[in-house]
Amino acid sequence: MTALFQNYARRPVHLVKGQGTTVTDVNGKNYLDFISGIAVVSLGHAHPAIVKAIQTQSEQLWHVSNLFESPEQEQLASTLVENSPFDHALFCNSGAEANEAAIKLARKHTQKNVIITFEQSFHGRTFATMSATGQEKVRQGFGPLLEAFRIIPYNDKEQLEAAAGDDVAAIMLEVIQGEGGVNQIDSEFAQLITKICEEKGILLIIDEVQTGIGRTGSRYAFEQTNLKPDIMTLAKGLGGGFPIGAMLGTSALYDTFGPGTHGTTFGGNPLAVAVAQTVLDHVFQEEFLQEVNDKSDYLVEKLQAALPQDQFQVRGSGLLLGIECKEDVQPFIQQAEEAGLLVVQAGPKVIRLLPPLTVTTSEIDEAISILAPILLTEKTVSI
């Protein structure tokens, strides 16, 4: 009998070490990690710059209350706003916390309660973010949820126009729904969102928890659209493996979050801030982002060459890619793990590929050499 609650369907692999894209289990077996902690380990495992940042900061200050000034937080916030259309940042510990802050900020600023979200979205597992999430499996069994979320089909222009009434405070979305199947926003749908928000004074919250910090080949996924967010949320790749979240907002929202309106004990602690600043110093370089796009093109080209396109659809952006199959992918994921490749689902029929942004082309070749034969089994080809 384990002392842990069994709320995770854990795989029977005990990983003990990581370096770059390779992780090693307790038995000494190596795996290519194309999960990256679910889009978290953006610079790979044990990146020397991150190791150094943690070591240096750990010898100075681990934690100090947010009651005191923090020049390090100011620096990190400045880096984020200088590389975005936002003006202010709030730091927390996770994507769910960042989304909670965004929901509170939007409702308090507009004095309206309804927030439009979308089917197959994922925004977190707190009561508010679970209520915002458009996946029934996440919501089941917890009794009445918050009623102020209006969940509609993704990319459905007609339903969006019908839902966007005078009671709507914000529209909240992921540009690419990672957990929901690697579903991308349509350009016409994005244009309609922009139009509705501008005409009706509705705030736009973009959840970049999984897609942000270079994951999709740009600093943020919304930069590849015409969307104009008022609020953006970050986590995962921002810390490169160390827990941190952030909410960014425009200057128009600044006065809404005054002293006492929102808070966090551990958010923006010195260790997390030091790591996040190190990640941004690497990822926000134009050369680094270009390399992500080049590796993405290479990976997509190799996948499309290896897999029949009438049976497999490759979609996504940057190094957030999905392979849609015609059947349940869990057996394929298990076989890949046994062969030394770690991948993860995005819904029952989509394999999600999330390698570190530092993955090499030779590691991509090795991953495809493992995965493609597994997918091209006799059972799959006969469909």
C-alpha cells in the first residue's frame, strides 16, 4: 500500500538522472525525453546555465516575503514586458495560479462575471480553472462548479457571436490546445475574437502556459496570430523545470490589482526568479528561436515522410506537435517507452511531441526511428 494518493496514472519508470534530452532510470536505461516534463524543461535537463543560477542563488537567498522589494523580480518583469505588448507582471508558482489571477483580474476590472472558454481547453485544476476547462473528464465528480464560464466549441464563429453578450468580462483561450489534442486556432476565428473584444469592450486572456517561452517557435504563440491580448498567463517553460508562473497585463489593468487584492507566499521567490531570468536570456535570442523553427520544420518533414498522410495528421507549431492517429495511441506510447522514447498523449488518438527546445537533429532522427515503426504496425496500416 502506497502512502501517496493515486491521482496520477504513473508509469512504472523511476527516472533518476537527466542531461539534455536524455533521461536515465534507476536501472541505468536511457530514454529520449520527448515530454520535457510536459513542455517544462525548455533548455533540457541539467542545463549548465540553470545549474549555475540555482547554485549561485542558493548561497544568497532562497525565500523572502513579497512584503519586501525585489529588484530581481523587477528585472524579470522588465524582461517579460520588454518582449511583449504588456506593461506589468505578477509572479506565482504555477499555470493554474496564473490563470486564477487572470480570472480575478478580469472580473474585478470589468465588474462582470462571465468568461467565455472553449471545449477541449485546459486551464488548471483549481475550482475556478477547472470550471473554465472545457473537458468533462477534468470536471466530473466535484459537484457544482463555478457558473460564470460559458464554454463553447473551439473555432465556431456562430456560437462565439451568440455567446458574447453584455455580461461577458473576458474571452479566455489557448492558441494551441495542448492537452485537448494540439488543436490550433483558425485565422478567421482569431480575427472575429479581436473584432468582438474591440467592439464590446471584452478583455482577451491568452493562456500561454504550455505554448509560451519559445515552445511554438516564437516567444509566444499569439504572436503568430492577429490576437491582441489584454492578459497573458505563463508557467511551465518559463522556469525550465523550476516552479514559477506569471500573469502579464496591460497598463489599463494596473490600478485594478492594488495592495491586498491578490497574493502568494512563494510566488516570485529568489530561486525561481533566478532560473526564469536565465531561461529568458537564452530563449529570447533571435538565433535560438530560429533554431527552434528550423528543428520544427525538420521534425515535421521527417514525420510526414515516414508516416502515410492518409492515416496520420501532423499538426502544431514549433516543438509542440501532435500526431493524430486513427486509433487509441496508449499502446503505441507504451511500446515507444519500452524502446527508449518518452512521449505523451493529447487526447485518446493524438501523440504529443514536446522535446526540449535544445533537442538536436540527430536526436530527432533517433526518435523517429523508434516511433515510426511502432505506428506502422500491421494493425494500424490495415485501418
